[in-house]
Amino acid sequence: MYTTYTNRKGEIHFLKAALTKKGAVRYYIVKNEKNVKKEELVMKIPEGFEFYEFPEDGKVIFRKEQKSVFDETEKEIIENVLKQQNHVKDYKIDIEKDAIVIYIAFLDKKDFKFDLAHFRKIQSYSAQLRIIKENKIYQMQRFCNLWSNYGWITIETNSDLEFLSNKFCPHLGKESLLEFWIEGEDDW
């Protein structure tokens, strides 16, 4: 059986290995195994590699495993706080190398009662909050779209992740999240 990965859209991805001119192995993701020689399809994921699905759009890549500064208990803290938020029905938590990013869905499943397959294909997610950890201190950040401060801005720093999560997660997907401004600066 060949190595496959099925993303949230239901698309099956196969892993292909090919030799470079220098003799190294290079891996590729292919969606149609019929366009690939059978001997090029990989049977087992190489050690130290992983499939990764981008939370925004479900695109799949094959990469070296990413070690994170966050552990599972920290992810569980955020997950438990998000489960208490009745207004946030569909979200993704992405653990990156140096951050945890919380994404929320653009569309609501209840609007697609009859065509869930189409819903899965067009659903996308938007990054709302990011938590950075440095020396057991957490920085809660939100994305700012103003041209003068475009990018992630730190809205609070604290050593208690649960406190930060309880304070800011209730504002996910709401205009009230925009009321939190850069830590230590006056409102714009």
C-alpha cells in the first residue's frame, strides 16, 4: 500500500520519490497516482518527515518534522478554552515551531445542508490569534490589517497561558478583538 494523505477537502495525496542529478532523493506530492510510475510511489514515510496541511486552505506539503517550543498540555489548555466558546464552531489550532496559531472558519456548515462535499472544498480559515512562547512567558498576538502596523501585534504578555486564552478567545470572530491594541501603546 502506498503512502497517502487525505486532507480536509477529501483529496487524496500520494508521495513520490525521485532522484536528483546529484543522486539525492527528493519527495513530491501528487494527486493522481496514474501519472506516476509505480516504483516512484513511496510505501513508507521516511523517518523525520511529515505531511503538513495548511490551515488556511487545506494545501498539503511534505516537509521535515517541526519541533515546537509548545507541548501537548499547552495545546490542550487552548483547546479546552475554545470548546467553551459557543460562537466559535469551526476552528483549527496550528502548532508551529515557535507559535500556536488559532484559525477560525469563514463559512458556517449550516448554510450548506445539502452539499457538504462542496462545503469541504471551499471552506477556508483565517488566522485570528497567535501565541508566542519565550522563556515560559507567553505573548498573545492578533493580526492587524492597518498599513501602518500590518502583521502580528502583541496585545498582552503574561506567564499564564490559561489566563490569556480565557481573556482573548471569547473575542474570536468578533469585532471586539480589534479593540485590543499594541501592548504598552495608546489606542490608534
